[in-house]
Amino acid sequence: MKSDNPTMSAPAEVLYVYRCTNCGHRGDVHFADDSHDGEVMVCASCDCPVRIEWDGGVTFQA
């Protein structure tokens, strides 16, 4: 998690989202950190390449 507060603990999971330009599927994936913004993955619906985006600080604590 990107933060200026050094006392905050790191999130357990960070939410990334995508929208496939080929089939319109909206999907999401979770990673342990926020360093994956802009990475290319494949759409869960049609297997076309999609670029994931960090969803504005949405994190899930364990």
C-alpha cells in the first residue's frame, strides 16, 4: 500500500481491476503488494491480453 505514514502495516492483499476491450468482461485480481499496476494479464473470459489497474487503494487485511 502506498502511504506516507510509516506506522501503517502493509496490506494483506491489493485489488486490481481490468476491463477487456475485446469482450467487455470486467475482472479483478489480488496481489500482495501495489507494484503490479499496468501489468499485462489475460482476460478470464476470452484469454485476450488486458492491462490491470490498481483500484484506488482498495486493500484487504488478513
